[in-house]
Amino acid sequence: MPDFVLRPAAATDAVWIAELRAVVMRPDLERLQRFDPVRVRERFLNSFQPEHTFVIHSDGVDAGVIAVRPEAEARWIEHFFIAPAHQGKGLGGAVLQHVMAASVDERPFRLDVLQGSPARRLYERHGFVLETEDPVDVFMVAPGNS
């Protein structure tokens, strides 16, 4: 299992996280014919909530990010991006498992992933199941801890 530390994000992390989002999401957005280099960054910058976001620090660098945004009925996993150089090494799975196991909350986890994204397999391995989908997004849910 990869070594990592989650550190709270700061407002000053916004720009590099927006860049990471653009790099990580580009292949899926291009495949879906939805990539816009300005919009992909603006969507993150307009919704960034550092108080719910953690930077994934691994191998001596900031290797990714994950946000867990609470709502009344669920916790949304958002902005979960691993830098390409750190993908395929188990880091994403380790982070997701850690975040889900650390919760003592019974509310379910929810997320959405782009249609055809290989990330969907990661989520399914961690107990997420299809809730609903449309031509672009797949909405998934996993039980919380009770």
C-alpha cells in the first residue's frame, strides 16, 4: 500500500489543483467531446471549498487531491484526482479506502464519474454501485459506516 499523508487544502492550492483537474480529466472530456481548456479550470475554481478538500502528499510531492463535501443526506466525494505520474500504483485506492474507513458517519458516499472513465472500476472495487446515469455522467453511491 502506498505511503501518503492527507493535508488540509488551502486557498492557495486552487490554481495547481485546477491544472491537475484539467490534465487528469482531459482524455475523458475529449472522448466525450466536452473538453474546453478554460471551462475545465473555471468549473473547479468556482466550486473549490478548501475546508472540505485534502491534498494527497506521497513520494515527497503533492500527488493528488480529494474533497469530501457533506450534505444533509450524503457525503460527496469530489475533485478526486491523482497526478498521472502517480496513477496505477494503488494510491487512489489507498486514499479512497482511508477516507471511507475513517468515517464514523452512516450517511452514504456519493460521487459522479464521467461515462467510460477507468476511474469507475476503482469506485466499484470500493463498494460504489450505479445510482443513475445520463449520456455524460454516472452517479454512484456506497454505504456509509454504521
